Amino acid sequence: MELSEDELIAAIRKLLAGEQPGVALWIGDDAAVVEAGTGQQILTTDMMIEGVHFERGSISARDLGAKAIVVNVSDMAAMAASPRYALVSIGLPRDVEASWVVELYGGMRAACDEYALSLVGGDTNRSEAVVLSVTVVGEVAPGRAVTRSGAQPGDLIVVTGSLGAAAGGLALSRAPRATATRALSQPWGRELLDALARPIARVGEAQTLAQVGVTSMIDLSDGLAKDLSRLCAESDVGARVDLGKVPVAGALRDGAVALGVDPVELAVGGGEDYELLATIDLTDLERARGELDERFGTSLTDVGVITEGRGLVAVGVDGRETPLRPLGWDHFA
Amino acid sequence: MELSEDELIAAIRKLLAGEQPGVALWIGDDAAVVEAGTGQQILTTDMMIEGVHFERGSISARDLGAKAIVVNVSDMAAMAASPRYALVSIGLPRDVEASWVVELYGGMRAACDEYALSLVGGDTNRSEAVVLSVTVVGEVAPGRAVTRSGAQPGDLIVVTGSLGAAAGGLALSRAPRATATRALSQPWGRELLDALARPIARVGEAQTLAQVGVTSMIDLSDGLAKDLSRLCAESDVGARVDLGKVPVAGALRDGAVALGVDPVELAVGGGEDYELLATIDLTDLERARGELDERFGTSLTDVGVITEGRGLVAVGVDGRETPLRPLGWDHFA
């Protein structure tokens, strides 16, 4: 198939356009917003496939189960919503041990407990590769969901935490065995693998940012460049990103030479950090930064500015401007 | 893996037991019932995997898309709920044409329109085999969901419509080419394949049955024997099924000799009919039957009775009793 993931989504979106009763927001954001009784609900779903999103040999069943929940919770966070319920559909090959399945569900349960949602049901199937499809239903006060489409020219672009550690973990897991073994004897090596296997969803941070008043938000699942380009497309704006300001994960800086990777490139292009990217008026920046630090100890870094027009520009440390290409993780690449 | 599907579900259920805030009903029924604002919501999910649930060569993309929606809508029906929103996660191999994907989503859209639900979002992925995971969110008046657990000894067991056509369609699709070609020149042959490819969810019928006052309900996705055994397990009762009363689909009767199958065996053991199985007090039977016929032209047949204890017994036309074995479709068999 010749379509990229974004092209496919655009085609599906066109095909499904039309009157959709009760739907406040649908395809094109991190999650859908629908009317439910007197309130609004947030719906999201995410699929993880063995051989595409993970290898059974390189992540424990427990971590995999937890991650399948957390990536959906992160989509809830991106809307400033509270996750409430999870449904899990699973496909299992014949060679999977019952104990592996028990660990997998143990990981899901632990993640549900941590983020205060209930795992309420699902579907079990035989399959060739392990397939995990999780749907999360969440709540938001009516009209309070933060979407991808509210960014205004002049808004600052901010990100929580630091970037690139998960991409560093992926590079490590694909490195020659000798390199990987040496890396795992170092704190940065274990930290990078942990970032990939045990992501954290920024639910509380997102709600705080929404209270302070961010104008748009998205979670960084596919990389800063790609996810920022999606946010800009929905907001019909452009962006300038100052590469020197991008908060590169410390462990990635420490391990970049050993792994032979460019840390800024991974921080901008790598996926699976599950940090938040938001846009905010300059006058709200300091308050947002203070609240996140005080309540969660989480940093907030301004990395650029929203511009008019549709171009995405990267400004290097030497001041040179290049197009910021959305080279992040494409599930169809 | 040595566990059957039901054993796996039992293990997962045990693992996930504990306090689940806002959950009225969870694993063990057709769908979960959760608190949502001032009302209740119904959540269900169902996965279809190429090579397990379907072959790409033997169902059109349009029918496949519609079926993926309808099987979830049928789970809504089984709870007497109204479907409102659908989410679709999909895995697509590289050899799938864009036109096939467009047809698939066209079928989903058509089914959503038919059952008055909105397709609000999803997730797209690369995979080895086509994987379709659909989640449907529905509504029900608080306390009005019909579960699997309310059957009482003495209740009659009723089914809507007729049974076995989908299993006949499956037998036809697996028959030698000469047999299949001859079958497809007959009305019954086309009818059997249609039953398999284009199931109908009994949403209106289910709500009518709930109004009349059925005591428990389930949709027949895995076959009368298997689904009745699940309903009986949740209600802690047994059942006697009169095989002579089981409403065998006419097309299956017509084609049984040509296909070399036992029609009653397929009607009792075959899956994917998506008819409703319910239990009802004798005094309500005639009214239920009259309402279904008048409003929908759908028949309602009493096929047996709920008993004390946990055994499931089949009574043959000769009066001989044998255990009713849950030999229906097990996704792990």
C-alpha cells in the first residue's frame, strides 16, 4: 500500500465525514470527544502488534501490559481528561505460556491501579502474533477538553520533561551485542531501556496545564517533529523550533557517543517519550512552569514559537534555518 | 498454551478482581456496564483477525467492515442497550490496496449509519495479517441492562429467528470446489454465505424483549450450546434443550444433504448467528412473541427450560437425553 499513515487517516476521515450525532470532536486529535448523558466523554484506542511495536524477547510481559494501558492514558492526558475505564482485546499465539498472559494482565492491572482506571472487559482471540488493542474511556468537564486545534501565531511551544530517551532505548536494543552489554553496565543504558519499556503518562501535568490555560496540546508518541506537524496542521499554523532549546534526556546525552547517535536528532525525531507538547501564551508561561514544578517536580521547556502560515522550521545552534521534517515514527514507514 | 478461551477468561477475571470504582458489571457478560455521569454506559470490544475469524479471499472488504461493527452492536443488543459510538483500531499488511481499505471503512460507515452509531476515531498500524479491533460505547437507562445472570429455574429458553445458517455458510466456504459451485447456483447456497458475511444485530428485538421482561439474555456468537452454557454458568442454573424445537434455518435444511452436514448439529453447535438467546417467564412468552412479530416480523421460539443444578441436557426427538456439550466456536480450539 502506497499511503503513509497520515495519508490513510486523511482518506478515512474524508470517507467518514458527515453528520455524526453527539460527536464534539473526532478523528484528527488524540482522542474523540462525545456527548454522554449530561457530560462529555473522551474515547481513545491504541493497538500494539508484536514485530511492529515490540518484540516479545525484549520487553517483559508485565512491562508490555502496563505500556499498553499507559499509551492510551497518555492520549487521555493530551486532552486534559481523566481516564476512567479500559477495555482490552487480545490476540495470543499458541506458543505463549499461561504464565506470560498472567504477567501481562498483572501489568495492565498495575497500570490501571496507578492511573485510577478500571479494567472492565475485553475479548480474547487466537492469533499468529501477539496483538493488544486497548480502549480507554475518560471524563472531562464539558467544553474543557484541550485539542490540537487551538494554537495561535505567537504562542510559545512548550514540552514537559525531557526527550529522546525512548528513542535512545530503541537504538540500544538494536545495537550490536557488545555495545548493548557495555551500555547496560552504565546507569544511562538502563535508564534508556527503562524509558522505552516503562513510559509515564502526564495526566496530572496535563490537567494543570489546562487549568493555567494552554491553547492546544498533544502527547509526544511519534516524535516532536511529527507530532508538532500534526498539531500545526489541525491549528492551521506553522512553527519555529529552536534546536538548542530542546530538552535532550540526560541519559541520551551520556550514551550518544557509545551508541553512535545524534542526541538532538533522536530528541526531535524519535517517538514514544509520551511527554506533553503544548502551546501557551507568553504571559502564562512562568505560572505554568511554577505549578508543574511545585506539584509534580516536572520541568516545562519552551522550545519555539507558533508562526503564521504552514511551514515548520528548525533553527540550529548556529542560527541556520532548515525545514523541520516530520521524520518521526510512522507505523507505515 | 493449554488454556481454553473460557479458562483464560476465568484466570484473567480472577486476576483483575477487586475494587473497581464505577463498575456495575464487568468481565463475564456480553459487555461491561459502567457509571457515566448521571447514567450508565455499556462498553464492549471485539477483535477480528485474518486467518482466524476470516480469510481475505472469502469476504469482501465492505462486508468485513460492516461485520466488524455488527458483531459489537450485537453485544450491545444482548444487554438491551443502544449503541452510540464506535472506535476502530486496525492493523494492515503491506499488500493491502488502498481501495480495499476504502471499501472496508465504507462498510463500517454503512453499518454505523444503519444502527445509528457514530464512528469517532481509532488507530492505524502496520501488521502481518489484517487485524480489526472495534469498541462500541452504548447507552442504557440505569439498572435496565439485561445480563446473563438473571435466569431462574422454570424460565423458558427462547431464541429469535433461526439458527445454523452462518455455520452452514462456513461449511459451504470450506467445501470442495465442485460442491461449492453447485451450492452457489441454489438460493440456499447464497443465503448461507450471506448469513456468514452479513449478520444482523437484533437491537430493536432486544429492547422489546427487555420491555416485556426477559430475565437474562446473551447473543449467539459462539453457538447455542456454548452461549447457553455461559449464560447458565453466570446464572448458576442448568438447562434442558429440546432439540426438536430448535429453529433450524431453512437454507441449512435445504442444503444439509448437499453439504453433508447435520442441520440440527450446526444449529446447536455452530456460531455467528447473532440471534438472541433469552430466558423468560412462561406468562410473558405470548406477549413477547406477539410484539416481536408485530414490530419486526421476527420469530421467537421456545427451545427448552432452565433447571436447577448446573447440568445442560439435550433432549432428542426420540426423547433420549444426552449432555448438551458446549462444542461451539472456541477461539482457542
